[in-house]
Amino acid sequence: MSAHHRSSRYGRYTGGPDPLAPPVDLAEALDAVAEDVMAGYSPRHALQEFLRRGGRDREGLDDLAGRVQQRRRDLLSRHRLDGTLSEVRKLLDTAVLEERKQLARDAMMDNTGRAFREMQLQNLPSSTAAAVNELASYDWQSSTAREAYERIKDLLGREVLDQRFAGMKQALENSTDEDREAVNGMLRDLNVLLDKHRRGEDTDEDFQRFMSEHGSFFPENPQSIEELIDALAQRAAAAQRLLQSMSQEQRDELTRLSAEAFGSPELMAQLNQLDASLRALRPGEDWTGSERFEGQEGLGLGDGTGVLQDIAELDELAEQLSQSYNGSRLDDLDLDALARQLGQDAAVSARALADIERAMQDGGYLRRGADGDLRLSPQAMRRLGKSLLRDTAKQLSGRQGRRDTRVAGAAGDQTGATREWQFGDAEPWDVTRTMTNAIRRTMADGGDPSRGLRLGAGDIEVAETEARTQAAVVLLVDVSFSMAAEGRWVPMKRTALALHQLVSTRFRGDRLQLITFGRYAQSMDIGDLTALPALREQGTNLHHGLLLANRFFRRHPSMQPVLLVVTDGEPTAHLLAEGEAWFSWPPDPETIRVTVAELDRLGRAGTQATFFRLGDDPGLARFVQNMVRRVDGRIVAPEPEDLGAAVVEEYLRAHFHGTYDDADWGL
């Protein structure tokens, strides 16, 4: 692990977007969120689930979290923590071997002196630290052996500094006495600065003066004393966790060896004072944790501390990716850290997910309802409805031999006359008359048409067509629990949304009422129906639904009444005079009687009725068959995935008496 890798400044990713990254697919996110919302999830939960799963071509939070955990496991399974001890042992063995060689070939040496030295080398303790300590006063005869032994002190000095200051081991290689004195001077000044800060007596000038003199020791380039303390405390805490991760024997060895660092007791005193100050200033850091390393690649103190810092950073990323804390948002993700640990591609994926979350929450696709809960906004509903309607149109256009295609447009055949556009008109524009009106108005206002035109609503003229009857449409949808249990809940909602989109955009002169019926019936707007959770109460109160439909039709007496009923069960409830619902299974004869009576009233008013029978229940089949005979209605028995196309087709059939074409969609 390089010093450069570990000394990168921690912070939020601020680079520009990756030019090779695919664009954020908000349509895919909206479709996925809406699908889960229709299945009963809250919008917030649905968005979180999409962010966890990711898109078709993009990693999700779970993928990134899995990679974080894998990297953590890799670090622990690859390394062990005896690197410094192993290096010291090798240097010690080299020194002893070279000294023995010198003793063997030095013929001029006094035999008594040779025997004494050989005995010292022969009887060295098995403990590396004890052996190093015992040889501190040894009179080396071999210059090579003396050099190897002195390198132990140098190595230990660089390692203990590298534990606190990333990159020191490499920076102080082949260092001079002046270099080491500069380090001691920096440590003295640092401890003075931190001590003043603990007492609240430091100033910004103190920090600036310190950085001006010693800034080369801090590649993180902290901009304040708080940033300096953060960087130092993270490193020092990781160093403590490194020691805690070692065996007791290894800790004891290193503690004894550290006294030999650079042969300078002052160095360890300064470092101990630094550690004490950092603990006091940042008690929230993990100073007592440990990890279990099981690999074969030995780590020195500095590199091991860097790995513990990496593990701490990975743990923090795992928490950020979990999004399980209060107020969590993907903007909290440290993309710089993610790029360091997993690569730039992971940061790009996370940035895209954050962009999606931001666009969904801040871009108007989710809004808070009166109850404080998030809902799909009207903007999101329109976008989703358009997508669902397009899918429905594709289903219908793929059917062969199912319909005539003789009508040219939704509004009937053109008469050749034009008139001023009014809100709700779906007739085609007369482009020539519209542009002429705009030119005339611009010139009347003193403008120059050659420099551009701005169309106003008053300029627009539409081509008049033969009159067609406007419709009052009721979509009655069964919301008994069997609809959800049998996998018909989401198709029902998709159907309602597609029909709502068609009526509100292409047939704006029509009026659509959505009515749900379970134990009771109620009118709903499309947003409430889309977010409606599956209800476990029993009852299929078609009687109440038909009562509400009749009331809606009476409010629009000049319109053609069109009734579309989606159900998977025969009526098992009806409304009593006092307003309570009566439930019975098997169906009570009174329930059937009052339901039929209400349908008869709709039939006498000229209502065009279509029943969409879901499932193969024989009782439902008999009931629906008897119902449609009474009102000269129709039965359609679609599969759940074809329900939307079937309902829309019946709506168009009611408008155009069985003849319509693709132009009627306005897509």
C-alpha cells in the first residue's frame, strides 16, 4: 500500500461526471417505484428498494455494499500483522550471522575475547525484543553486522512514525540526523499546539505558523486545526486498533522494541503525549477495536495502520450504503472514499443513484400528502400513465383481427370548417389558420413576424369535426383481498392509470370516475388508488359501487354513461338502508337482488356496461352472464396482464361503436 494512497484527503467527491457513464435513467426508476407503490409499498420504501436493486445497467446499493464487504474480507484474509517483527528478526539474524563470520576469520583476535563474544551470541534470548535489547551494548567486530543492527533502530523509528504519519517510513529512509531532529521538532511543536487547543488558548495564527514550518509532514493539507486533528486522530486510533489486533506476545515484543526507535527515548515520549492528546480531543474515534487477520502477507506497523484505516473507511461506507440511519440520503455517501476503496466505477454508480434519489425527491416526482406521507406527484402520475398507456397501445396494435379501423380520428370526420380552440378540445389544429392569426396579431402589436412568432392560445384554430357523444365513464374496480392474493392487484391499478391517462389527455371532454368496492365502495382519485394498500377485509360490495356509479351518471345527464366493472368474485355484500354493509358467504339472495336492481336502473338509463371477469370461478361466471343479459352488456375475460388493453379497448369501442384506429390514441 503506497503512502500516496493512504494520505489522500478524506472528503466528498467533487469531480465532474464521468463522460463515459451512461445517463441517469429516471424513467426506469419511476416505473420501478410506481410498480412497487401499486403493489402496496410506500413511495419512500419503493424508492429505497430501487436504489438497492439498481437499474438494468447500473449497480445498486446492495451491489456496492457487497463489494465493500468483499474488500474488507480480502484485506483481512490477505495480511498478517507481524511484518515489522519479521523485518527486525531478519536484520537481527543478519547481524548475528555476519558477526559470527567475522569472529571465525579474525585470526588476530584474542581467544578469550572471541569466546566471550561467541557465548553472548550463542545465548541470546529467543525473544526478538530481548535479543535486540541485550545487543545494545555489544561491541561489534563486523561493520556489516553493526550496520544491520543499527538499521533495526532506524526501521523501528520509521515504523512508529509511519503509524502516526502516513508515508514517514519511505520519507525517512536513509535519513540524516538533521532529518530526525526535524521530526522531533515537529512533534514538540505539534504537542504544544494541541495542548493549547485543549485549553482553548490557540489561535488561527498558531495553526498557520505551525503549517508554514511543518506542512511538508502533512500531505493531507489540512485547512484548519480541526481538520488536522481529524486526520491525526483517525490514524492514531487505527494504530491502536492494530496493536489490539495483535497477540499479547506480539504487543509485548513491539512495546519493548519501540524503546529502541532511532535510539531516542524522546521520540516515544513525544508520540505517547501525542496519542494522549488525540484521545482527549477525539474520544469518539474507535480506540479499542480489533480485527482478526488471517493471511500470509506480513504488514509493518505503518502499512498495517493504513489497512486498519481502510477497514474503518469501509465500515463507514457500509453504514452509508445501508441508509438505515435517521435522515439518511445518498448525498451522505463519501464518493471520494468509495473511489479509493472500490474504484472510480463504483463512485460513478453511486453518484448516479444519488442523482436519481435527488431527482425523484427534489424534482417533483414525490410529494407529501395531507397525512405527511410521501406520494407520487401528479407529474409522476402523468409520466407513469403515459408509459402505461403506450404499453397498452402496443398490446392492442399487436392483436390481429380484433377490431375495425375505419374511423380516422377521435373527434369524427372533419367538416372543413374551423373554430377557435377551447380548453378540452382534442380536434386537430388548422395550422394555416393558426399561423395566419399569429402573424396578424404580431403585426397589430407593432412586431415584425420575420423575426419570429410567439403563438398565443387565442391564435389557435381547430378543424371542426362531426359531433361525437361525450361520455361519463365509471371504472368500478374490485379491491377485495382476493384481488391481491391472486396477483391481480397491480394489473388493476395499471389499468386504472392507463385509462385515466387516455381520458385526461386524449378525451378531455369525457368525465371519468374511479370507484373501488370491497366491503364498502368509495370514489377515489387516481393518486389514492395507486397508493391503496391491499385490504384484508372480506366483502365484494358491487351494490354500493353501482349506487355511486348511478349518482355520478346523474350528475352528467347529457353524457353517454359507460360502466366498466373489473371483478374476480360474485357479490358477497350489499349496503343496508342505515348505511352499514351486510356481508354473507355464500352470497345472500338479498345481496344479489339489490345488486341486480341497481344494475337494472343503470340499464334503463342507457348505460353501456362491460364486465371484466378475472379468474375461473363458476359462480362469478354465472352471475356476470345473468347481469349482462339484463342490460345488453358485454363480458370480457382477460388474463391479468391483458386487463389494461381490454378495458381501454372497451372504452374506445363504447365511443366509436366498435370502430377506431391507432390515431385515436394521440400517441
